[in-house]
Amino acid sequence: MPGVVVGFVLTILAAAATPGAERVVGDLRVQVTVGKDTFARGEPVGIVLRVVNGASTPATLVFPSSQQFDVFVRQRGALIWQWSHDKAFLQVIREVSWAPGEVRTFAVQWDQRDLQGRQVDPGPYDIYAAFLGRARGDVRGIEVGPVRITIRH
């Protein structure tokens, strides 16, 4: 039985150690996480954006296009990679209703290549995510981050 308790505690500590950032705006909680904070050169970086409607009533969100989110990688403030860089989205304003407590998850992988397709150098990088849904009357979505990762040799 003591081994089970230790395993349970270690599982909780490992989950708590997942690198991430969170921002709460109104009733929306937006989180960006990566699986770990250090990656080998060329190893894909999994990035998860999680959005929760924390309200007790449905939320109506407005999206300025069919794009719901974006992910950015920066180094010393300079944009290195952007998930949406080579994608096209429908230019249509739409409203989406989210149920109370509803969670939406978006996952992407960064292949450690820059906007020109070149392998990035080892070093520190900051990951940001943007949820593009907004309440009526708000002018922009919600950006969260940075989450600092390191690419090693």
C-alpha cells in the first residue's frame, strides 16, 4: 500500500511539472502547455491549447474568421514560427455557443523549423498561444504565454 501512495504522489508532481501558462479573461480560462521543458534538436514539440468556459451559463463567442487559435514561437522577442503561417482561413464572422464548463482543446506540433523551413539552432524559445474567440464587443482574442523551452544539441 505505501508504494501506491508514493506512485500517486509522484504522478501528481509530474502532472504539476508540465510546463505551461494560463490566463483567465472573464469566464474563459485559456491554458497553453508543452509536454516538457527540454527537447533534443529536431524532436517535435507538442503544444496544447485548452479553453474552458467557466461560466454557469452558455457563452457566445465571436470568431473573425474560421481560424479559432494560433501558436507562436519566439526567440528574444523575434517571431521564429507561427502555426497559421502557411494556412488559409475562411473570412467569415461567426458566433459559437459554448456550454457551461465546456472544454475545447487544440493540439499542434512544432517541428523546430523556422518560417523559412530551416532547422532552428539550440537554445531557449518562448511559446505563446492565442485563442481567437472573443465576447461580443471585445476587440481581440486572448493571448497566453510564454512557456519557455530549451532545445539542446
